[in-house]
Amino acid sequence: MTEAAKKEVHGSCLCGEVAFHGKAQQNSFGVCHCSMCRKWSGGVMMALPLGDSLVFDKGEDLVTYYRSSPWGERAFCSACGTSLGWRMASSKAMVVSVMSLDEAADFSMDFQIFVDCNPGTYEFANETKMMTEAQFMESMQKNMPAS
């Protein structure tokens, strides 16, 4: 584990009305290519797990959670619309948008999910672990609430 893992990170939304901090759970982040993440973020979602360490320093009342699937919620600032993060509906553990962090350069991308959903209009040069939608959904099955 490198020094970046368990490093305290700080971030905020575009308008600055929501600010947060937490401990990075790993020294790398992942990218999601699913259509929901692309529409929600305006590109790909670059996600860094903070687990349950996320603390809102200000503006928590401006954070809105949108239930985007039976098992997932997306957090955004209701004042400016900034995509802040994602969590399982059954958990408070958050992954935050890397681009909302004050110092994103401390982390590197090492995995991609929903790679078969990439529309083909972009690609990343570095080599990473990759999972298709089916592979990712299978790995998440144990965390999904029973229907």
C-alpha cells in the first residue's frame, strides 16, 4: 500500500457550497463507462472509494441523492449540479468523483468497468484491469439487495 492510500482528501462542488473530506481507501481510482455514468458526469465517472469516511464540511443539506437504479444512488450538489459521488443504496460508503478533489494527481487510474459500454469515441492510453458489464454485475451480485 502506498502513501496515497488512507490519505486524507478534500473536495468540493463547482460553486463551493458543498465541501467534504475523507480517507482514500486505495491509491488508485476506477473509471466507469456505463451509459448512466456518462450521462451523469458528462464523460466517464472517475471514482475514488472513501468508504464510510466521507464527512461533509459544509453544504450537506445541498447534497441530493438520486436513485438511478434499484441498487445505486448518485450524489450531486443541488445548487450547481456537480456530480459528487456514488453509493450503494444499502450503504453509506461513498466513492467520490476524482475530479471533485482538490488534489487528484495523487491517484492513478488502474481499472475500468463496463468497458463493453464504451461508445468508442474515446480511449485511455494506460493499461488497466478491465471488466465488462456482465463481469462487474456478477462481482456486485453479493452486495445487491434482494428483490
